[in-house]
Amino acid sequence: MSDYKNWKLERDEHGIAWLHLDKADSKVNLLAGEVLDELSELLDELRKDLPQAIIIDSAKKDSFVFGADIQEFTTLDTPEKSQAFLDRGHRVMNKLDAMPCKTLSMVHGMCLGGGTELSLACDYIVASDDNKTRIGLPEIKLGIHPGYGGTARSIRRMGPMAAMGIMLTGRALPARSAKRSGLIDECVPLRQLKTAAIATVLSGRMPHRAKGFKKLAGNALFRPLIASQMRKQVSKKARVEHYPAPYALIDLWQKYAGNDVRMLKEEAISVARLATSDTARNLVKVFFLQEELKRQGKQISYKPEHIHVIGGGIMGGDIASWCAIQGYTVTVQDQDPERLAQTYKRAQASFKKKYKRDRRAIRHAGDRLMPDHKGQGVARADIIIEAIFEDLEVKQTLYKEIEPRMKAGAILATNTSSIMLEDLAPCLAKPERLVGLHFFNPVAMMPLVEVIRGESTDDTVMQQALAFTQSIGKLPLPTRSSPGFLVNRILMPYLLEAVVMVSEGIQPELIDKAAVEFGMPMGPIELADTVGLDVCRSVAQILSKALGTDLPDNLDQLVSSGNLGKKSGAGFYPYKNGKVVKRKVANRQGIDEIQHRMIMRLLNETMACYREGIVASDDLIDAGVIFGTGFAPFRGGPINYVRDTGVDVLKQVQDSLYATYGERYKPDEGWSKI
Ligand code: NAI
């Protein structure tokens, strides 16, 4: 048989042709153009000497196919180019779908995007029930929807509700859920995967198709109503002008469901259009930014065994349980035994949330996390994470006490959000072992950790801290020690401007609306209430000292009167049963100016960070602000936004705000350097 660069063809004693996908020069399989071209040739070859059946699997360890090659995606700068790209994919998938023998996709490990579409073009899909197996169509996260036939074929298998559900959320399913929802045929233990695949492909049974009630929702009679409900659901999370893809997918289904051939054709046209939109371009950029952050943690290999967390409060407690979930042995110390008991209780709740009914996993995570009132873990730990009160003296007293007991080579990491490492380090005999690991609240939800290099931080310690962060599934952002680091420094002026506007009598709801319309996940006033106004005030105090900005009086007053936001039941907004109570926005008057006032302060501070080199590149600024604050991902980060909109255009807005509001809008010199 002929040689293929990315595929190995093997025929077995059952007459089955096995197509082992093994993308050349790559650790994982991607459905690059070349891989598809070869598959097309292979299918032609097999048609000439038709096997009993075809099974497609992966020759890579523990992964199937991660999807299309996103790098290729970036070259599609015109709708014509993307149309041709998609048509090629469609031709191959259609060819596979139309093979005169039975075909099966045997999945173990990640099966995403194009990998799932390839599987859907087969008659059967059998997957391992391994923890590593995940099957999904996450294209929506890149500003498109499935474009290799995945729309029509997933609906054909699962019915519209389930299929649209996985496409609109981009959620990848574990094998068992995939089986339950009809996406795959069988889900078996890894050791039985091959046997099950062979038995299924030779079974002669009809390929799985959605039937009865599952299919009914696709009926032309119900589609308009269901589609409008879907649009309503989507609009709660994404605005059509920011994220057109989910709306395009719903339109596609509403118009063409029931006619697979037409739907496949229209799917390609729709994706060709979406792929060249600014949103898709920027979301692809965000994907690469995420990869860039992951790379920061892969420079060296570092395997700490024991983590000791000091401070079992909001942050320390959550960091400890997060590390235990990630497989580390963790001791957690607090001066207050009662607090420690609460920490353990809270950790149990997060284990239950994570592992659901898997009692063994819950027990194991619980076994890995040990309350340690006396701090005996200090002497055994490879990394000590300090998350005690935000007080220089208290932290230094602790450091002096623990340093003599630390293991040689152990790292001391502080979670401080506002104290400079240079102020903390002098009390240490070995200041080079001190690094910042700035987690965000809530730890389980926030993907970013700023890894702070102080003046005396050792290079290896910095690399180890980055690698550790990566090892716990967080995105490490190497940041220079400086007030507010990157994320809080950029976020705070934006947030404080919103607070100032409230003091001017502008309705908080209108301010939040202006921010959400820009693309922020939550308005700044609601965010301040959620984080806690006391926390905001303390970060703002430190920053206002360092950067010379004013602290709004109304923030001070609210904190002094005990209105700390959501946690105390009242802040800028009232709360009922833990839920914010908002009034209707009376009118939209002045909303553009409100938006400009907030966003320009954020951008101006971004320029300052860029000029000062707080992180090593503009991409890392964009990455930090997106993953640390949720800054409108479809805009690709603040620097990307400035470049896209035009430096001159935005600088003019900045100048005019400076003329109206004075000093706090003084354009940073960074504007002329970008
Ligand atoms: P917290 O007040 O909830 O918890 C601090 C815990 O440390 C308390 O349980 C206290 O008993 C314990 N503690 C204090 N001194 C101690 C000592 N000498 N030995 C042992 N335990 C001691 O505080 P939170 O909010 O968890 O903050 C901790 C650190 O994390 C601070 O440095 C803060 O700036 C930082 N941070 C806080 C964020 C937040 O949103 N709360 C976000 C990011 C960082």
C-alpha cells in the first residue's frame, strides 16, 4: 500500500481497514489541510479495493484529534479563501459519509471540533470512558460554528436540542454524557475499546439517528418558536454585534434543518463569512494568547510534591483546595483553629462540586488536604504559599518565623495583592526565594495567576513558580513587581471612574450597561460589589498612593458604614437573597460619554504599563487583561483594540476627556510609543 505522511493504513484479519491518524511532526493530531487531502486519497484507494469496514483511530498517546489547525485558519483573510478551505473539508467528510462500507471512529482522549466532525461523518462512534476522553464542538469559542458538516450531522444523530446545546455552548462532553445524549454509540473501558469498535462496525446495525421526541423539535412547525427561545437564551450571554456566530448557527438551523444537503452547503457559506469577521480574528488571537501563557510555564520541568498554604481565609483556603484537586499534597495552616475548620468544610464542598457523586475522588482529594494548625508542613513543603492578612508587618513577622524551618530550595510565594515584594523581601535571609503568586478571587473560576518577580527573585525560582502555576491548570503571567502588578493596576482606574460617576448622580445601572455594551462580562459597579468594597478600597488606597489618583469619597463612606457589597447584603446596589436588585435604566442619555470615560482610563493605564514594561510584550498585556479581568475577548485585548480602532482616533478621545476632566485623563507617554 502507498505511503502516507500522516496516516497509517493497516488491514486486519476481519477485513477491516484501520486508518491510524498520526500527524507528522506534531505531538497531537490536527485536521490540517494536508491531513484531509491524504484522507481523501486514502478513501479513493480503499474504494478500489473495498474493505469489510473502516475504523479511524489515533496513533497519538491519549488523544484523538484536537480539531482543525488554527494556524491555517489565520491565513484565511478573504471570504473566498475561507470558502475554498471549507469546501475542501466538506468534500472529504462527504466522501467518508458516502463510503459504501461501514465506517467507525474509535475515540480515546480529546476529540474536538474537526475531530468530532470527522467522527460524525462515520456510521458509528465508539469512545473510551477514560477521564481524558472529551468530545465536543467548541468552534463557537473561536467566533465560528462547526464548518466541516458538524451542524447537520450532529443534529441528525442527537436531535436539534442536544446538538444545538453542545454547539452553542462549545462544551466538550465526557464519554458517558456523550453516550447519553446520543452523540456516540458506545462508551467502554479503554481495555475493551478495540473489541467494542470491531464488534460495532461489523454488527450490521443501522447507524444511530435521533428519533421520536428528540427529532420532533426539528419539525418546521416548531422551529421558529424554539429558535426564538434559543436566541433569547444566547442573548443573555452574548450580544449579536459582539458574537454573531451563535446567532448565525440558530439561523442556519431554523432555515435549513430537515434538508441535510442544503444545510451542509449553507453551513460552509455561513462559516466562510464568520471566519473573516473581526470577532473570529480576535478570538483566534485570544486562543493563541492562551497558548502563549501556557508556554510561559513550560520552560523548565519542575515537580513540587508538597504545598503548604498559610492563611485559610477566602484566598488561602481556596488555593489549598484547588491545589488538592490538582493532585498535590497540601497542608493548610491558620492561626485560628476555627477558621481552619471552616476552611476544611469549604474545601469539602468544592470537592463535591468538582467530583459530583464520585465519592472515591472526593475522599482522595480530602486525604490530600491536611489542616495543620501548628504549621508542621513548613519543613516539608517545596512551595509555601502565604495568604495571610494584607499587612506588611504581619507578613514579615511570619516570614522571619518560618524561614529557618524551610527546606533548602523551597520557594516562598506570597499572594499579596498590593504589597511590593521589595518591601517584604528584606526581612528574609534568602530574599531570592521570594516570588509573588497573585491568584484572583474566586480562585476556582479565575484562570489567571500573576507570577511576580521582585528585584531579588532568583531566575530559577521564577521559572519554577511559572511551571507550578501551569501544573495546577492556571495561566501564568510573568509580571514585574510594581504597584497593583498588571491586572489590578489596569482595572482600578476604570472601576474608580465608575464609582466617581455614581457620586455625580449617574445611575449605577446605566454605568454598568455602558460597560457591558462595550463587551465587559459584568459592569464595574456590580463587579466592585461582588469583589467587596473593602477589598476594592484597600487596593485602590495602595494604588492611589503609588499612582497619585484620588480615592472617591462615596467608596469610603460605604465601607465605613459597613455596606461592603454583595457579601454584606448592600453596597452600591441592594441585594435580596444574595441576588443583586437593579432598577430599570431610565434613559440612555450620555451612555457613550460614560463608556468613554471608563474605557479610556483603562486604556490610558494600559499605555502606562506598556511603556513601563510591566510584562514582557504587548501580547502578554492583552492576555493578562483578558484572562484577569474578562476584558471583551472579541476585541482581542486592550492593545489590540487600540490598534484596531486606531491610535489617533482614541488619542483624540483621550485628549478631549483631558480637556474636560483634567489630570486623571492626562495622556500617558505610552500613546506615542505604541
Ligand atoms: P482573609 O482575611 O480572608 O484570610 C486571612 C487568613 O489568614 C485568616 O484566616 C487569618 O486567620 C489568617 N492569618 C492571619 N495571620 C496569620 C498568621 N500569622 N499565621 C497564620 N494565619 C494567619 O484574607 P484573604 O482575602 O484571603 O487575603 C489573603 C491574602 O490574599 C492577602 O494578602 C490579600 O491581599 C490577598 N488577595 C486577596 C484577594 C481577595 O479578593 N480577597 C485577591 C487576591 C489576593
